[in-house]
Amino acid sequence: MQAPEEKKTALIVVRTYPVPVEMLVEASCTAAIADTGEWLRLFPLRYRMLPEDKRFAKYQWIEVAVVKSGTDPRPESYAPIESSIKILTPPLSTADAWRERKKYIYPLQSPSLCHLQRVCDENYYPTLGFFRPKLIEKFEIRESLEPEWTPKQLSILRQKSLFEVGPKQELEKIPFYFYYHFRCDDAACNGHKVSCADWEMGESYRKWRVQYGEQWEEKFRQKYETEMIQKNDTHFFVGTMLAYPGTWIITALFYPPKSPQGEIIFPQ
């Protein structure tokens, strides 16, 4: 029996780079904060197949009808009814060191990834989280051993529907993996190496590879290594993987500026 339909009002905070999904062409994982102050995972969501008037940006409030996922046991996971999406606001301002965004996100901040792992191991919840690493040690770019889609993945991406129009451009595979090495503000932390699947990072690669050619990595590292470590007050949104419940990935970056004195700026 299918779960009852519910209506959610939520602030979008995460969109991961899409992947091929059987029967759906492609989908990305989207995470949000409900107006009740709880985490909400919207999956699968076929963002590039949405009409323009339903293509929300990060940090916009939306209204969407959802059904509790029957295939994803993670407590925060709901299947969105894409036709019901209604965009309610422009993206929240980045003024005053992202103060308006912090107002909604900081109440869900965890002390560390180590803390999230311990709590999730005990309760199988939460499987989404947000925290500030104590120290980002380095940013790693690793070339994929499979830089192109497999024949099966291509078949999924190229499937046709009589009732829907697919994306204008076929989904490009990012031929690299991106990792952050960091330490938590936790006495038991032995350091972490966690992959990052942020949509923004994938789009930066695609744009700068065309714009800068073989020099794309210099521009890429300037933003995602130098600025994230030295200039910004960088936090990580994270989530567990459905197929590997004990594995966390960075799903998005939150990077308000530091003050000129290097102090952390909190909302008042």
C-alpha cells in the first residue's frame, strides 16, 4: 500500500550532480530544511527534466507534495511529486555574511562528522547533517578509472518517453572524483577523506574546462581549495549513501566569508 501524500514547505540547501537512474533517465539527490525545522531528502528528483517554472535554486523556499519513500528506508527520504513543485521565494540573501541563510541552517548544525557517525550508528538517524570541520587539510582531485558512461548508463540516459521531453543536452559524466581531507573538532577524530558530489562543483568543472582548457584545474583549485580553506568559513552538508549506509559524502558546501579578523560570524 502506498504511503499517503503529504505537502511540505521547505528551504532547498543541497543539489547533487545527477546520475543515471533506471526508468527515470537521470536524477539528483536534493536536501532541504522543512519549515518545521527538520531535514528532508527529496529523491529521486529529475531536475533537468522540470519545466522552467519549477526549476528552483538553492536557498529558495518551495512547496511540494511528497510520498514517504517505499524503497529508501532513511527517515528523511521522501519521493517528490514533481508536478506539484511551487517556488515560493527568491533565493535567500548572501548579505551580511549570509546571515539570512545561517538563520535557518545553523539550528541543525552538528558538532562534527564523528558525532554524526556515532549517533547514526546508534539510531540509524540522522542520515543528513551539517557541520564545520575543524581543519581542512587538503583538496584532492582524482581521475576516474571510468571517465565515460558505461553502455548500460548510456542506454538509461538515452531512453525515450512518449509523454515527457528529456533534457536538451545529454548528461555529461564528470571524469574526476573530488575529495576533502579534514579533521573534526572531536577528540576521537582520526581524520576523514570524503568525496564531494555538489552540483555546483560539477558545473564549475564543465564551465571552466571549456573556458580555460587545460588550465581548468588552476581555476578550480583557486575556488575549491584555496578559497574554501583560507578565505571562507567553510561548512559541509553531508548525507549517507543508500547503497552503503555507513558511508557519508559531502553533498554541498556552505561557504560564507570570514570576517577580516578571521573570526567566525554568527547570526544575532
